Amino acid sequence: MSVIGQEAGIEHGTVKGYKQHAYRKIESCDACKKALRDDRAAARRGERPERAKLQRTSRRKTAEAVEEQTVATPVLLPVPPPPQLPDRPEIGVPIEGRELEIGDVIVFLGNHHRIDRFESYTGSLRAALGEGTRVACSGGWGMTVGPRSTVRILPRPAGGAA
Ligand SMILES: [Zn+2]
């Protein structure tokens, strides 16, 4: 005789009752859910008050019960620590474009470019970048720099004598 769908006989408020809900395909009541939660909590604390009962009833787990357990058990992944942002002078310090001087070393895409001259900029970005836009040149390399553009340079030597 099948008990599927029959509520009579369920031991509500116990882990066994919770299993009975699942086996009988009747949605679990709050009392039984609480019993299961309490049991899980106890298990996490190292206690296992209903261990023996669980063992006996576990063979009758339905697919739903197994799924429910899988979902209900939280998986605690270790939270990675926030990335360290060490002082890295090799990636440069930000300055405004108008502060750039000949001798400064621009850090751009991992490369270093020591400015040997400035050239005037006549391109179409002038309106966007502002009056005072110039091209910082290093040999055959050049970078268009607006007065308020942020540029990363290697820290200037202390004392200012570059
Ligand atoms: Zn119940």
C-alpha cells in the first residue's frame, strides 16, 4: 500500500517527518523544515542528535529529497582577499598633461618614453583636449597630451634636477 500523497502519519517537526514529506511528495511544512535546519546546524556544530534515525530513513530518499538537500546545503567558498595595490613606481605616477616637462619618462602600455621635445599639435582632437594640447615626443614616438589629460610618468628624481 502506497503512502504517496497521504499526509496522515507524518511525524511533523522531525527530520524523519521531513523525509516523509519528500517521500510522499507532499510539500514540507515549516515545522519539518525547521527540524531539518536544526539538525543540519547541529551537524555543523559536531552534534548529531538524530544520526541513527537519519541513517535508517536515508535509504528511502526520493529524488526530490536528494535535490532538496543539495540545494539546502550552503557551499561556503573562501572569499579571496581584496587585491593588494602595492606601491609600484614602475607603472608611473599620474600627472596632468600641462605638468609634463622635457626629461620626464612617460609610462605607456608598459613602455617607458623619455620626452626629448614637445611638438605642437594641429590635429582634430585639439577642440576636445583643449588649448595647450601638445605632442610629447621621444625619438620617433609621440603622444598627444591635452593640458588636463592624465599621463603616467616615472617619479621624478628628488631635488628636481632631472
Ligand atoms: Zn511536517
